[in-house]
Amino acid sequence: MHGLRYDGEIEKAKRYAEEPERFRFDDFTVRFDGDNNGHIVTCAQGDLRCDCEFFSIRQVCSHTMALERLLHDMLPEPGHGLNELGVMTPGETSTRVSPRKLKV
């Protein structure tokens, strides 16, 4: 039985970690520990939503903007998703102004 060699995999992982443009987040949920309360931020097809009151009024908030800053270009544009083959496809256009365009 041959021993597994991880050296090549470790080096590849280090290289991948330095190339964030290789990663794209799709649908996910994040628990955000805010200054006043905890919040839930969700992402579905690039559209970020938060359960905070400010987001319900403005369709953007400090929690979603912080997440966009953290994940940079790893989020798909709002209104886009992946089809069954994992290829980015246009979807319905989001009605909110993306903070990504506001340079948060």
C-alpha cells in the first residue's frame, strides 16, 4: 500500500487561497453579530438580504455592505445564478441598487 502524499495538494491549496477570483459563492446564510443584535444575511443568486429593519426599508444595510466588502468579487452579480451545469446565467434583475456599484 502506498502512502498518500499531501505536499502537492498543500501547495495547490496555498496557490488557490492566493487567487480569490477562482471562488464564487452561490446561495448561503451568514449569522452576523451586530453591535446591537444578531442578524441573518442570506444570499440567493447573488441577491443579499438581511433581516434587520434598515434593510427592510432601504434594501441595503451595513451588514450586507460589510459582507460584500469581505467577499469582494466572490459574489455573483445580483440577478444572476448558476444553471444545472454550474455556468453563470442571467436571471431576473434585482430591484435594489447593488452596493457593489456604490464602491462600499
